[in-house]
Amino acid sequence: QVQLVESGGGLVQAGGSLRVSCSASRSIFSFNAMGWYRQAPGKQRELVARITSSESTNYADSVKGRFYISRDIVKNTVFLQMNSLKPEDTAVYYCHAESFRGDPYWGQGTQVTVSS
């Protein structure tokens, strides 16, 4: 069973930065892609950023130029660096992984709160 464990969420002022991490219980090379989703109260879960096994990345329009996804293959960890944070970035951020068969895996989520 795959485990994804997020860390690094918290409270930050608008304009600040935060980095969240996702540690996988097995090699991240075993996944077709990994990424971050977020869900704000009363809203649907949305894709924030994604990185594929070939290191191709894509971002939601709302975070382009502010958020950056990266990975550490030795530590089996994926990071999301969030800069110039806005109150509308407030959400629970979930790590997601997709196997080459298409099986989805989710972390438990980490709260990010941006105060104005």
C-alpha cells in the first residue's frame, strides 16, 4: 500500500512563502506522475501543480509564476514551493500520485492558511 505523507503547511501572511513536502513510501520512479491538489471550503478539489516521471511540469493558471513543483529522487519526496501567497491560496493541499496503471493515491492533506 502506497503512503503519501505531507508536511510543511501552516499560517503565513499574504506575500509570504511556504514550502510543502510529500514523502512517498516507495520510489517516486514507480509513479507516472505526482502532484498537488488543493481544496478550499465550499469548493471543488483542483489541480495546482503536477510533475511527470520525465520531469514535465504543469501548473494551474492561478499559480503560474508563483508556485514551483520539484522532486528529490533520493528522498522520494515532492515539493511545492509557494511564493507571493495570496489569501485565495488558502486551502487544504493534498499530495497525489498516479501509478503507470492509472491508480490514484492521496495523502491526508496539509492546511495552508494565508492571512491578509
